[in-house]
Amino acid sequence: MRLALFDLDGTLVDRRAAFADAIAELVHDHAYGPDIEGWLRTELADTADRGDFERLRHTFQVKESAEHLWRVYVDRMASAVHCRPVVLDSLARLRDAGWSIGVATNGASDIQRAKVRATGLADLIDGIAASGDIDVRKPDARLFELAAARCGTQLTPGDWMTGDNPESDIAGGAAAGLRTIWVRGRVWPEGLAVPHHTADDVVGAVDHLLANSSL
């Protein structure tokens, strides 16, 4: 069985749109002012965990506990995040073709799994490895290896990694021995080895995988 690993945020789901909605709702629900809203939008722009809300309490002395704010944020993100139906359909085609599908993602375990459940991705993937599981982040090869193990297999030549981040997804995947597909969007860094393939989105990436299943 062939293995296809995918990044989550910015690849399978649009974190940026969900993030904007989640922060707006959290700020509204707690009657926070623009200073706190601006801090949250800046400090949580790329990733978030419980520790960020400890820092928020230290900076602004809000009355709510860090644990409460984290749970609210996780719930709001899960409610706001979406996976396009065409992406879900593409992953279903990949499964039907006999591929095993995994997710290798940086981020806290509970929020990443909440996104997977909320978007319907849980029904289509065989395993997920989040950096919060083992406190190791992509591009460390151990996260890709854990994702494969969660899918009931191990990394082998011919397996693929698809993601939008040139360093963590593409360079990291290649260093772990994976073939790579870059989902365009970010600026490609100078000097970084090129991916095996580029695609406009996950649908194009899956089309490439299906067309090259025999390689």
C-alpha cells in the first residue's frame, strides 16, 4: 500500500480564514478591547497553544484562566475551519485507489485533531501525527515517521509528502526520504532544493499521485 502524507494548515484546510473568525468570536464573547485582539492576531498568527494564553494573562491580567481561553479558542477554531468538498472528494478517490493517507502537522495535538474531526477529514485519513504529540516539529524526520506509524506502516521509497511550507513540508519531507509535492502559495526560498512536483492545491496533488501510482 502506498502512503501519502499531507500537511494540515494551509494545505488541507484554510487556517487563516478560520483563525480570523475564531479570534473575532473569542474577543467578542469576552468583551476584550482592540489591544488584546491585536495581540492575539499577532502572537497566534502562525501557531497557538495553551502557553500563549498564559502569556496573554501575564501581559493583560485578564480574569479568565488560560485553560478556559484555550478551550474556547479550540472550539471556535473547530467551528470556523472548513475543508473544501472537492478536497474531501479527492482524498476519497485516493483511498479508493488503495492509498493510505496520513497527516503530519505542526501544532498542539488537541486543536489539530479538533480540526480534523470538524472538517470530515477524520473519515478519510488513517493516522495523524501532530508536533504536540512528541514535542518535535517538522522538518524533523521523526514527525513524518510517527505519521507513517499512525497509519500502520513505515516510510518507504515511493511514499509522498504534500504541503505548502517549503522548509518544513518539502525540505523536511525530502530529508525523511519522501517524494514531495509543493502546494503553491508561499514564496519559494532561494537555494532550497526543488520539490518533485508542484500543484495549485490538494486536488492537483492527488491527481499527480493517482497518475504516478506505479512509480
